[in-house]
Amino acid sequence: MLFGIIYTSILERPKLKLASHGRKVKKFGRPAPKIEGLVAATGLTPWIVCLVDTGDQGVIFVFVERWHKETSSFHLPVGELTITLDDVASLLHLPIIGAFHNFEPLHVDEAVIMLVELLEVSGEEVRAKAAQCHGAYVCLSWLRDIYQTRCEARHWIVVAHAYLLHLVGCTLFANKSATHAHVVHLDAFRDLA
């Protein structure tokens, strides 16, 4: 999701706070020219420029009120609506092909191994970052630092891994923290070929 909705109870109607993570992607910028092909091959290129910024909180509130998590659908005056994979492909420009990727929960030790392997960082540094983020997460700002240093060192596969984890951490798999990305998503980019 590009934005998260955080509730604060005020009498009967909750107050909505929209948090757009798309701005973080825009601030991060386009991928380095050497990795553009790798990023394009994932099918996630449209997400680099996708930014949801709405000033009309009323529209968002209406959809929140009409969402039923039990059926994963919206109950509108015209009937019940469900978001389909075809809707996702049409609206978000994501390729809906192949098998689903099953993200298994990661223990911190597994996350450390994955980050050491795919981002070429030291185990001690990763453990410190995981402790700071309270689990198998990394700070988005740390990913930006890794991206910059690996660009300077010309380690393009590592640059692509850092960029893609940051991209999905701010868009598809954004969370309420607005500062962390879950390491488990890096597994989807293990083999960029």
C-alpha cells in the first residue's frame, strides 16, 4: 500500500491520519543507470513514480467505513465490490503472472544472514540495526546509505537489492512505522537474473 491509515478515537468517528510513503521513493530518486535494467526486469518500475497524495480525506474515510475485513470487500450502495488481481494489474501496473511468492516469517538470525549475503554488510552492523528496529527490519535511511556506498564501490547487484528493498518497503509492503522495511521481502530479489 502506498499509504497507511492510522486511527485516533474521537467520539464516534475516528480521525484519519494519512501517511504517504511514496514521497520517500520520490526523494530516493530513480535507480542508478547501471541497475535500471535489473529494476525494470522485476516489473516494479511504475512504482518509482507512483505517488498517492489526496487532499480529500472524506473519500478515504468513506472507503474505510465501507471496508469489511471479514469478506475483504467494500459494501457500497451499488453492491459489494472486491478488488481483483485484474484491478491490481490495471491500476497499479503490476504484472500478475507466475506463482505467488510466499513470505515466511524470519527470525532475526535469518534476517542477519540474508542481509550479510545480499547487501554485503557486516554481521555486527546488521545485528545493531535489527536491535534498533526491534526485529527482522531495517531502517529505510540505512538502506539509502547502503545504496550510496555500494554505488560508489560499483557493486551493482547489491545496489539493486538495496534499491528494491527500499522501493517495496515504501510502497507495496509499507507499514505504519514509516521508517522500517521488513527484511523478508529481500528474499524475492535474491535472484535478479
